[in-house]
Amino acid sequence: MTITVELAGEGSRELDAAGKTYADLLAPFDVSKHEVSMLVDGRPVPEDQPIESDVEHVEVVRLIQGG
């Protein structure tokens, strides 16, 4: 099962998602699951949730920190 993972503003990759969680999809990117939100069809998904077989695209957006 191949899925497109897009890190907003930084490109996308095609990854094998079989048997993986959403957090596993972050491995090729230089980000931590604590600094991003992952969206499927515009809705946030838990990082520890297994990827459903009908998902084809995941958008990863960085959380903004201010101070």
C-alpha cells in the first residue's frame, strides 16, 4: 500500500504504509510527531493510529510556536 505524504511547504514523498502508524510516516522527514499535525481529508488523525487501507494522501503541517 503506497501513500503520498506531503509536508506542507517542503515537498512530498511516496511511502509504503502497510502495517504502519501515521507517526511512522514521519521517518523520512526531519520532524518530530510533537511539532506537527497530520491530516487526512482535512481532519487531524492520531499519530499512533494504524493507517487505514483507503487512505491515499496524508498532509503534515508544522505547528506554529510563538513567544
